[in-house]
Amino acid sequence: MSGQPLLRVRDLVVEFSTEHGVVRAVDRVSFDVFPNETLGLVGESGCGKTVTGLSILGLIPSPPGRIAGGSIQLDGRELVGLSESEFRRIRGRDVAMIFQEPMTALNPVFTIGSQMTDVLRRYKGLTRRQARAAAIELLAKVGIPAPDRRIDEYPHQLSGGMRQRVVIAMALSCGPKLIVADEPTTALDVTTQAQVLEQIVKLQQEFRMSMILVTHDLGVVAETCHRAIVMYCGRIAEKAEIGPLFGAPRHPYTVGLLESIPRVGVHEKEDLAVIPGMVPDLLHLPRGCRFADRCSRRQARCEEALPELDGDDESVTRVACFHPYERMS
Amino acid sequence: MTALLEIRNLQKHFPVRGGFLRRVVAQVKAVDGVSFKLEFGKTLGLVGESGCGKSTLGRAILQLQKPTGGQVILEGEDLTAASPARLLEMRREMQIIFQDPFASLSPRRTVAQTIREPLEVHHIGTPAERNRKVEELLQVVGMRSNVLDRYPHEFSGGQRQRIGIARALALNPKLIIADEPVSALDVSVRAQVLNLIAGLQREHGIAFLFISHDLSVVEHVSDHVGVMYLGKMVELAPAKEIYRDPRHPYTQALLSAVPVPDPKRKSKRIVLTGDVPSPMNPPPGCPFHKRCPKVMDVCSKVVPPVVDVGSADKPHRVACHLHS
């Protein structure tokens, strides 16, 4: 974590209008992504992690959604407010996205080769033959056996893990500076997930890219990310490097999450620690801290005021809580 | 002591039809010769990756899908030979909880109707008694009785799963088959539902067959764990043993592949190559030999027999040539 950030997100607000009113899915979220860094965005469904990822690529469906405030700067260039055609020049070349379900990212009626070479020819100006050679090389890089044969197959002929590798190869094809990966291994089986995660970490180092990894799985975060942001109800609860986040979590929500996961190799047929209650409805948010009514450290102030992150400097753990757990010294 | 449930060499093969005359051209061996016992009040966890046959096994036990071979013995009675009327009676003893709490509840029925239905099907109690039972069940799963007249869409995933559990409990079953009961739930809610299931077992002595792809969840809830691969049970042992000392190379790889939420633990990961083969034409010999890091010549030729490598009080069954 050094030098200038590649991506700088400040006070991002994303709203969706629904039948019942305006929902603020992301509420004043700020973070940096540094070169060659993998940043995890973790949280449960509806916490705003995916919407945050999508807004970086200008992929918030509008209407009903809109970026209602804040700024997203990539290499110093403001992305909020760009037109669709301007975004199209950035997507793929500067920022690429990997989605959860590879079948939705691939077109079922074209071969893998034709989908990959399309991109390479348009963005990199390669000839048909050069593009094919480059595509085969990329497929080999992501660990697809016999890439010169696989390139002429259709998506349905590949297994889930292979498809996700193809999607990763496509995301890499124009050498983006930043990849946003939204639950890239959630649809895969554990052994396949292990293969794909290993590949992602290797490629991230080899291509010297930055990555935002959106996931609900704290295990995946611990194994692949350098830093992570824990989100709750559209806001950042805690922002920390991986060591302190897992070794000395400070936000009661982070602590609760970590305690409620059963772990392999720790066999105790006892009750798990539980975070009581449920995530509040985004349409009827409490006035104070959004975690207050589930929190064991709640005090009067938590129900009155909304806690902000306790500072901007990202070199130490930042937490949005009035009564966080102590920092480890 | 006789077991509550005994499965002997259970098979469920699905025919694959093809060609002009729709002849049977192949068999998908979804469950292929699985045997185990489940004691009263205990939990057997079944793990494996998608397509290994674990869900089909659960359905074949309940006779929701008729097994094509083998026996399912519940309290000494073979379900595969039971008449439809007898089967209906025996279904009181065994219930199922499904994975998707959004698909397993009828959107047109209120909570009360949903939970009352099994009582009506089996003609248990008077209408007033049924209503009392429904309220009691809601309390057991930790919901208030003011939800009785509400519809499933008004509830979150965790609450719906509680409703599904209440329905499964209505007949006081001895066995509940839970097919990925917490996979659709968020972490914080998942812990609540797992604790509920553990509490039910303690208080009511219900045996669970807990089917899941999540090894850490299975370890947490189970007394014994069975690992399935391509329709076969490759390893079966007490939960503690299987995690402490996995014997089958597939179990070892599966366990090492689970991401651990502890950045300090740099585990030695066994990364398998290739994908699970199609159950339509599984490889000859050991079903795992094409991906096995310890493969030997014999593995591609002979199906490994199941051997017990444990002790008398801790049986540990494994189907691998390394141990035979």
C-alpha cells in the first residue's frame, strides 16, 4: 500500500427508486485501491457490496438506480457522470468485470474464440490471426488444457470452472489496470473454487493489476485479499488490512460475523455464537447506527447518531462505531 | 441396539434416452451402492460436490424418488417394499427440509395453513387441537404467533426456513432429512438456524441426515460424516476422525480446499486437476482415479472395496486401494 491510489472512491451514494420509496443502497462510501492490491468487499446480501462494484464500471441500471452523490476517480479521471459511450471505452480496457455466473457473461451462440477475438480485434487492433493466437495464449494462462482445441468450443461444452476461467481470460484480454470480481467462485464447487482462486491470485501478481473482490465468504477474503472492507446496510463498518481484520477485529459486526462461522478442524458440537435479529429493511432504517439493535455493545448514543469512520488514513484499521473493540497494541 | 435407519446397497439409476426410438442408451448412476446406518437422535452429515448424488440419496431414502435397487430400512421395516398406504403412514416418521426457503413454501398459503397441512393429511387431532399445535410449533422455532395469517413473501429467508422446519416438526418425526438447509442463508442468520436444529435434536431426540456441500457446516452439526463422489460413498467415519485424519485422497483434497477465515494459517492445499467426470460414463475402477494425486495402476482397473480402518468403537470406512 504505497504511492498514489489507482482508484479513489469518495462519499459514493447510490439510490434506487422503488414502489415504496427511494432506497439508499450505498451510503457515503469512501475507499482507495492501490496499484497491485486486492481489496475485498465483504458483507451479507443487501449490504451494498455488489452495487459499489457495479458503480465503478458505470453498470448501475438506470432507471431505477442512480449515483446520487460522490466521486469515483480512476487514475485521476472522474468516472461519475461519464456518458455510456465514454464508459464503453473504459470498460474492458481500463476496468474489467468478472461476474458470479459465467454462463450469463458468455454468449451461448458464439464459440469462445469468436467472443474473445472480437474484443481483442476491437480494442487492440489485432488482425484475425493475431487475435486468435493471443486468445489461445490467454486461455493457456488461465489454466485451460488444450486451449487450441477449446477455443473452438461453445460455452455449454465447458464445465462451470472452465467457463469461469474463460471469463477471467476475457477480462484480462485488454490488460486492465483494475478488475472488479463479483463473487467469482460462489457458483463453483470447493475443489474448483480452490483451483480458480489460486489462478486469480497468480494472474493478479503476474499482470500487476489491482482487484476488487466482492464476496460474502470471509474465508475467500482471508486467502486472497490484502485489505478488506466490511459493509453493513450500505455503509462501511470496518476497513482494515487482512491481518488485523481477522486477528483483532474492532467493529462488533465484524466480530459477530467471524464468531458465527463454523470452522473446519475445530470440532465442537456446541452452539455457534449468533448475531441476534435481522438486517433492517433499507426502507425503514433506524436513525442511529444501523447495527445498533443487534449489537451487544450498544449504548444510548448508538440509537441517536450515525457513527462515521474514525479517520481517512488507511494505514490503520478504520471503524465506524462509537464503542469499538480495542485496537491491539 | 438397532439403528433408526439402515441403508443397504442403495441404488438410484436414471435412464438416458436417445436416438429415434427413444431407447435407453445409458444410465446415470446418481446413487450407486451406498450403505450406512443412522442411530436414533444422531446426525449423519453427507458431503460432496454438485452431482455427487447426495440430494438424490436423500430423496431415494424418503421414496420421493423410487430407488432402483437396495433397501431402505426404517425401524426394521423396508420402505422399498412397503405398500403406498403403509408408506404414507411411515412418512410421519421422516420429514424433509429443503434448501430454498423461497421455493419450498406455497405462496398462496398462510403460515398457519402451511404448518397445519401435515396434521390434516394424517388426520391428527381436531381442528382446535391442530391450531394449538401450530402455535406451539411456531414457538419452538422461535417465531411469534402473530405471524399465523401472514404469507411467505412477507418473511426473510431465515424466517422462511424456520417455517419449513416447523412444518417438518409437525408430526414429531424421528428422522429429518435436511437438504442444504442453510446454504441460501447469510452467515449471521445461518448460525441462528444451525443452533435451532442442534437444539431440536437435543430436546426432541430427532435424527438428522444433514446434506450439504459446506464441509465446515457439516463438521459442526454431525456425529458421523459420509463423503460422496460420483454416486459412491468413498469415506464414512465419526466427524472428529474424518476431519482429524481423512484417509481417502478425495476427502483430503476436499478438506484442504475449504477457504479458512484465518490469514495466518497457510494450509498445504491439495489442488485437484480436472473436473468431476460425468456420472453417465464414470471411469472404470475407482471413480476418483483420474483426479487422484496418489493414483496407482490398480485404481483404473478394480473398484476399491470398502474397508474399515478404524477401531471397534470408532468405525472408519474408506473405499480406496491405498488402504485395502
